[in-house]
Amino acid sequence: MTSENKVNLTEEQAADNAAQATPVAEEEQQDLALGLESESSEAEEMKDMASSFDQLPDLYEESLKQYQEGEVVTGRIVAVDKDYVIVDIGYKCEGHIPVHEFLDANGENTARVGDQVDVLLERRDDEEDVILLSKEKASKIKIWEEISSAYQQDGEIEGTVVAKVKGGLSVDLGGMSAFLPGSQVDLQPVRNIDNLIGQTFNFKILKYNKKRRNVVLSRRVIMEKERAEQKTSTLAQLEEGKVVSGTVKNITDYGLFVDLGGIDGLLHVTDMSWGRIGHPSDVFHVGDPIEVKVLTFDRENEKVSLGLKQLTEDPWLTAAEKYPVGQRVQGKVVSLTDYGAFVELEPGVEGLIHVSEMSWTKKVRHPSKIVMVSDIVEAEVLDIDPNKKRISLSMKHVEPNPWDIIGEKYPEGTIIEGKIKNITDFGIFIGIDEGIDGLVHISDISWTKRIKHPSELFKKGQEVQAKVLKIDKENERFSLGIKQLADDPWKTIDQRYPVGRSVSGLVTNKTDFGVFIELEEGIEGLIHVSELSRDKNKPVQIEVGDMITAKVINVSPKDRKIGLSIRKLETDQEQSVYRDYLHSRQEATTPLGELLQERLEESELLKAEDKE
């Protein structure tokens, strides 16, 4: 009798006993029911096992058909050793993948136990229970499937730019290398294409050839489509006076081109700021986000003029209130010209400091001698014209005018001491105070010396004393004198050289009109040609350097002249000799007739000399 029959018989007997026999305890009935269920469950399991064993040959055959060489399957990494990564693909044995297929760019093994991985079943040996798998080949097969699908369905594929190659870029599509031509990189030529290396983008597939392993991509097609969609949306919303956002697309000398979303607008350099901008690239860079105002919009020709400074108020509208005449201000020097320096008081408001307003004392030939671009300076507002957008500034008015106090500090007659700053043909300049030099004219160097050039007596940097002669505040002139430190020797010249005195000196110069004789240092007397000799027909042999004696015949302290005469000296000497002769004869004889005769001859001789 089989187990199944036994179970059925037992169930029937139990049913009859339950109906005919006397009732048993409730606990015993429950135990009996559990026993019956247990026997029934074991019977069912035995039945299922028998059925499973019957199906084993069919399942085995099905598994052999499922794992065929060349197929891509999904497995789980169960082990990693030195040479291989062991992968369980649900087959009777595990597959092996060379470790090098899991190495990254740094040579690190990326395989981790438990990771899911797609693999290609390269070879299966059932007799030796060996399966060789490949992760790389599985990846390439899947990539080609994605490439084919994207091309057929006009879709996109993601890739990473890895290198620059001839004519374009190399793009990694996840283990598969593709070519991106330079013309398909962007809407506009890319100046620095190396910056794209390492970046990930979506691409369109222009063409591919699996046999040649050739794939050509385009990023430009995607961008053109996006730009066309943006353009339609932007044109619908664009209007004059509207504030819009964009991105700096290109920079030129005259302004910026701003991408407003499918359409470009021009932001001219004059509309960038109320202030001064040297070059747009000093303020903006390609790719910068920017908010601008639409000034004009030609919808038909799709031309847009933009403004940035129009987002703020013109600062000249309130300049007159902020910078009244007489107010002291600070600003930055932004530009230099031959005639002055422009100072920015605030963006859009500039004032001019003329070279004449830079210093009280210095003669500024060029503003670069006083200030440089970017210097912060303090100045006083002299004048302002908001309509013409002009402000006149002064640096020197910030400080007191030294010429206003120089007269009090150095009254006329004061003796000063200073270094020679400069030597010119007409005199020497002596430093008095900061920025103030006094001039000693060549005529005020010496009372008596004839000076051809001041450098004969002085050197630059030499310490000298001088007397203040005059201060001209209006013309800013400070006159000094060195000779005034001593008395004028010509004032007493008539006392030292009275008329009639005989003097001696060296001949310093010979001219057509006479001979000059130096009587003392710087004092010369002139012997006119008519006073050289009594005998006009007899030439006088006098040379420069000869020692000459003559008689003073006239003195003029006012004209600084002394007249000398050799002729007069000779006549006086002859008269003296003649008088001595007469005197000696008078002592020798006293006849009255002889005395009268001598007096008469003497008188006639004097008359003759006077006529001459």
C-alpha cells in the first residue's frame, strides 16, 4: 500500500471515528488534526521533488542555449585576484576577466566584489568548466548599439572631450573614440579649443561606420537648434526700454556683443558707463552675465542696441549741488594731457586740473612732473558747468600761496644764504624756500668786474650769500644781489681819484678810440686817443700789459667813468721843468730886464699850450 493510500485511509477512518465514536477531549482532536496536516505536507513535497527531478534535463538544456558565445550578459563580481576578476553570470561555473580591463587611467583596479557588470561571453568550455569573459568588448557592443539607436532615431549621445587631434577633437563615448570636427565644435570658431578638453557634452551623430570603427559627431547641430528655439522666444518678448539679461559673447574695441538668447545685441562702449572706460576688455570678459536695457530694436533686421549706463541716473544732473565752487574734493587721476590732468570725482564726473593750477611755485611743463595716472589727489573746485559737463579744479589752491607770505618772511634788505640751483647766461638762481628761487642778475654780481658768464665765478650747489632787492608777488619774481653786500666803490671814486692826480696802472685793452688802464680791481680809466701824446704826428707805442702813468682829467661817479691823459701829464711835467729852470736862473742874476723877459716868455708859452 502506498503512502498516498495510507493517508487517504487514515483520513477516512478519522472521519468515521469522529462521527461514530464517543467524543474525545478537544486537545486530543487538535493534535490529531496537526498530525494529519503534517503527513499531507510531506506527501506534497515528495511529489514536487519527483516532478523537479523529472524537469532537470530540460532546465540544463535551456541554460546551455541561454549562454552562447558572443552574447552580452550581466554578472556579479564574486572575487578579485592578481590576474583575474571572477564574475558569476548564473552559469554552472564562474567566468574570468583579465584584471587589466578594470584598471583606470592611474593604474588602479576599479573592480569591487558585489558590483554588477556587463560582460561578453567570449569562449565557453563545458568539458573543462571554463568561461572567458570580456568587460571591454561588452562595453563596445553596447556603445555601438547606442550609436546606432541615436543615429536612427535622431537622438543625442553623451561624450567627453579627451584630446585635440588634427582637424578637431577626440571624444570618448564611454570606451569608444569618436571624431568631432573643428567646424562642429561651436556656433562660432573657438579661440582656445584646449579649454574644452575634459568637458562632457551631448552630441549628434553625423555618420558612423562600424566596420571601420569610425564615428563623426557634431555639437553645433544641437546648439543651432537650441539657438533657433531661443531666438523665437526672445523676439517675441523683446521691446525698447525693457531690461533684459544676457551673456557677453564677443568683445571688440568699440563695444560688446551680448547674447540675449538666440539673438545678439550691441552694447557700445559709450553706453557702458557714465564714466571713462579705456577698453571694454578692462571691465568685461567673454561669458560674463550682464543685465542691460534695450535702447533700440529693429525687428525687421533683428538689430538690437543696448545700454548699461542707462540703468542708472546721469551723475551730471546733481553735479552742481555735489561740487559747488570753492569746495575741496578728492579724486583719481584718470588721464594726462599736455595741458593738464583729468580727475575722476565719481564714475561719469571728471574735472580738469590745468598745469597752471598744479603749483604756486613750480613752472609745470607737463602734468606728469607732478602727478601720475591712478594717483589720488585733493583739489578745489574753481568752476563748474553741468551743461557742458566741465569742472575746473586747482591743486595749488588747496595750499596757501607762498608768495603771499614770502615778503613778510624776507623783507627787502634781508641777507639770505642758500645753494645755487641753476646758472644761466643772465644770472644765477638761489634756492630760498620750497619751490621759490631768487635770481641774482649778472649785473648784480659785482660792482666792478666785467663778467661774461656767471659760471666764471660760481658753481651749481655752491653756498652763497645775497641781499633781497625786490619781491614781485604778481609776477612771482624774487630779485637778489651779491654786489649789494658791499658798498659801491664808485660812490667815493672822486675822493680816491681827484682830478689832477697822477695814477699808474696796467693797460687792459686797446681800442680805436683809446686805451683802458686798470687803476684797481674792477676800476678802469680811459685815455682817449686825443690824450695819448702832445705830438699828434708821432704814434704812441702802447701795448696791453704795459704799465702806464697818466693824469686824472675828469671823474663821473654816476656814469662810472674816469678820464685820463698822458698828454696833460707830459705838459705838466714840461712846465714843471721850465719853472724849475726859470727859478734857478732868477737866483743866479737879477737884472730887471732879464726877469721881465723870462716872465714874458713864460706867459707866451702858457698861451700856446692853452690853444693846443
